[in-house]
Amino acid sequence: MVVGDASIDIETLVIGAGPGGYVAAIRAAQLGQQVLIVDKSELGGVCLNRGCIPSKALIAAAHQFEAAQHGEQFGITVGDVQVDFGKTQEFKNGVVKKMTGGVSGLLKGNRVEVFHGECMFINQNEARLFNDHESPRYRFKNCIIATGSRPIELKAFPFGGRILSSTEALNLPEIPKSMIVIGGGYIGAELSQMYAKFGTKITIIEGLDTILPGFDKDMTTLVAKNMKKSGAEIFTNAKAESATQTDKDVTVKFTVDGKEQELTADYLLVTVGRRPNTDGELGLDLIDVELTDRGLVKIDHQGRTNIPHIYAIGDIVEGPALAHKASYEAKVVAEAISGMPSVIDYKCVPAVAFTDPECASVGLTETEAKAKGYKVAAGKFPYAGNGRATSLGNTEGFVKIVADEETGIVLGSQIVGLESSNMIAEMGLAIEMGATLEDLALTIHAHPTLGEIVMEAAELVMGHPIHVIAPRKPLKK
């Protein structure tokens, strides 16, 4: 029982219940720590509630709608296909509810105490938690900060009304007739293509010379081609200048190659990146946690900040702002608190865009490997040479493997095509364990599967492919 404003003692306080925070809380509890997790919004964070999971549910629905319309190659013809977008949103919300409910059950099952509210540091050992009903004060031995990130809001395009962030774009009650998208990164590309499949007239304004920067251009070209098939228009090397909205539409002025243009659409979606949640009422400045110029928390190889018993993970530290990276770091810091020798020591972090076709990359690209001084052996095996892809009627794409020519060690891989989001895991494992092309080629892959393309790509780079004709001298043993 707490008297007055006395502090409640807790061993480990976790701030943020996203894929970094809740994983850290569960792992810490598994290791015997007394854990309290706090989040002002729903369990699961942005990923489960406003990002990864709801977007993939809507993307899956869009694929279903497209498949129902275009089954001719399989001898299947469907009549007038209609979308009840209200039911589509119900499906998405049901997926989110199931996932967040699962997180709640996992936390409860691991005896993690949950506080729904906000957190503010009082000093380096205490924090005040508060919501509409209570404001307890906790003294902690260790703290893990996992507060994530939020969409960047541009001054010229403030969110509200017809100007949307990704959060609002995932919750529209109807399919828009038209939408302008500023930013062709993975969020902008995924949501653009999803709505385009539902029939929305999409216009993308991207400042760089390609959509999906960060992926090889021969990958993004396939995505752009499919977007255009769905009626999307893509402006690259373009700059959005201003927007004017009414209660019915929004008009955007932008320039392309110095020429000013103007477009009007039902909505404007702004997806130009994310900002770390290290500002605001959390009070990191009050306890002197060191930040970079970009507002990221500085950490060591075990996730410690400059305050030894305070840790940080996920989108608020250096590295790609990806859920799986946050979950990896979460386990490391929970184990570090328990005295284990765990360290943040990954060779690579996979990146995936759930576009059509899917794009996935891990490790070094061919260009990056050459820049690092490697003598590179690289090659691409097409989906068109694979029996499973052919039987699915989807032969668009390739698997590319980048290796050190002298040793055969796998340095990186880029996959564009059906299920590349799942296939990239094998390549990540290969890089982490220092596998060679021969290791991949000699691993028996089940037939007929898409996974065989990895084996065939390895054989291709080694110089002896079976299912394509590609003359190449074998690597020296």
C-alpha cells in the first residue's frame, strides 16, 4: 500500500508497448525481472494498430479484389465484382483486435504489469505515470525506453481535414476516387498501390529519381510498371510546394523539372518519413539522456544510454526504423539487464516493401559490395524459370545474390517477386552464419517451391545453372 506520494519500487520499467517495448517486457519477465510496461495508446504500438498489421490486412484485401477481377488465365470468370469497404475495414479492425489481444494475453501470462497512460521522468531513478484516473510514482532499478516514432508532418502540409498521414489513410470509411501521395517510399508505395487496386486514381510526387529509394532500381521498375497498369501516375524529381483544401477536395501545387503543375484530388497523403518520439513530456532532457542531432538516443552495444541503468531501443536509436529491428534489440537489452553477455551484433537487417511485386533486400547490394572493396560475383535467377511461380501464374521478378568472388561467401541478396518477404529470411540467415554460395546450392530445396529460386540463383552465380542458360566461369575452389 502506498501512502501519499511515496514511490512504488519496480525492477524494470518499460516505456512503450510496441514491438520493441512489449518484447522487451516479456523477455525481461522470462528472466525473472519484475516488469511494468506503460503506453498511452493501445498495446502493440504503431506496428499492430496503425502501421504494419492494418496496412497488410488492407493490402491482402486489395489483392483478393484484383484476383477476383482477373482470373481469366485460370479459366475463371467472375461477374460484377464489388467492394464493401466498410466490411473491408471491419476485417482489418478484426485482425488488429486479434493481434493486440494476443499481446495483452502474452503480457498477462508473463506477469507483466500494464499501465495505460503516459510517463514522465522525475529524475534518473523515478518516473511519474498518469492517466485520467491516477498518477502513481515509480522508482525503478532499470528502464527501457521504446517510444517509437510518428509520421513527419511538413509545415506546408499540416495533417487535418483532407491532408492525411498514414494513420488516417488506413481508416478511411470509403474508397477515394482520387488521391495524391507525397513521398514514394515504402509506406507511400504500399498504400498507393493498395488504393490503386481498389480503383483510386493515384498520383505520386517523389523528390528522388525513383520510388522506393533504398531498393535496386531494377526492382522498383517492376513496381512502378504495375502501379501504372493500375492507373497510377508517378512524378519523380518532383517537389510539392503547397496545398489548398476544401471540405470536398485538396489541390496541390508542385514542380517537376522546374515546371509548376497543379492537381486536385479527394485526399492528399503525406508519407515522407518518421520522427523519433524523444521530445515532448517524456522528459529525456530533464534527466540528461544524450541525443544525436537527429533526436535519436545514443546507446552502446547493449542498448545502454549514457545513464547506465537506462536503455533505449527501436525507432529512437540509430538504424532502420523497422519493427523486427526493435524486437531484436528488445531481447538484447532485457538480457543485458539480467547480466547476460548479449550484444547488438547483427550483420544485416532485412527490408521489405509489400508492394506488387514485393521487394525484399538484406545485406549488401552489388554497388555497396564493390564500394567496400570486394571482388564481386553476382547474378539474378528469374521467377520465370521456376515451376511453382509458373503454376501460380505469377512469374514476375528475380532473386539476386551478391557474393565475394574469392571466397564464395554471401554478402547480400535482393528479391523482387511473389513471397519475397518470406524468402528473404533464408538469405539473412546465410549472411549471418557466413554461408557460401555452395552452401545454398547444396541445400536441397523442396520442389516445386519458390524457395528453389534461391538455390538456382546460387548455382547461377557459381556458373552452373540448370534451368537457365547463362554462360559463366565457375568460381575457383
